Amino acid sequence: MARADGSGRAFRRKDAPIDLPKGMRSSLAPAGGRDRFGRFVEAIARGMGTPAFVLGLTVFVVIWMLYNAIAEKQGWWNFDSASIGFTALTLVLSLQASYAAPFILLAQNRQDDRDRVAMEQDRQRAERNLQDTEYLAREIVALRLAIEDLASKDFLRAELRSLLAELEKSDEEPAK
């Protein structure tokens, strides 16, 4: 694609993805792998934003804390001590949060890309609609001008009446 300034040098739009050479693409990642991963991340991020996830996480934390608190008092096997503040639970929740934040950001970036494409398509559609509207307006003006040049019904009647009067007058003259 040549530049508009006439330099002839090719340029790439800043919002377009970089095309990698085929050999490099296959060595880095499968062609559909990035999109598949993106859809996977979006599904997880979408799931994390639901009331069911929050409720499930709350039930998980309550069960974790109740079991470990009761197990410690009963002498059962426990995997997280209530006396030291449920350290393992804190680590598990921190791990979940450390993955949740990037997943949410990736999902937002993908949504931004979709919004950008949709906005561009809307802009192009609006531009086409404007061009169509301007074309139709020009056609209507041309039709109005053409109609103004046409004889009206009243004008034709008046002309026919005057012709009829002339014919009647000419028919009466030779008879004299």
C-alpha cells in the first residue's frame, strides 16, 4: 500500500496486527491458538463477574474455614490452621486474584478491539448512508426541476381552449 504523500513507501496501520512470516508464526504459536486462548480467557473473566461465582467463592471460603476450625478443635487432620489466620486460604485467594486481574484485562482488551472494529464499521455505514442521502436529495431536486419544466394541467387546458377557439374561428371564416 503506497503512502498518500506520494513517497511510495508502504506503511501499516497502527491498529492492525503485525503479520509474522509463516515459519516464525508456526514456531511461536498455532495460528488459531491466540484466538482460542482469548476466548478461553474471556469465558473465565465473564464467569468471574457473575453472582454465582461470588456465591460459590463465598461458600468455598466458609466451608474451608469451618472445616479447618472444627478439625483443629477435634484433633482431625486439617490443612490450614485457624490459629495462624488461615494462611493457606490467603495464599489460594491471592493466587486466584493474581490470575483474575490479567484475565479481566485481556478480556477488556479483546472487547476494546471488537468495539473499535464495530465503531469503524458504524462510521463506514454512516458515511455510506450520508452519500446515499445526498444522492437521493440531488435526484429529488432534479425531478423537481424537470417537473417545473413540464406543462401543468391548467396550462394544457388553457392552450387547448385557445386552439379550439382558433379552430372554431377559422371554421366560421370560410363559411362567410
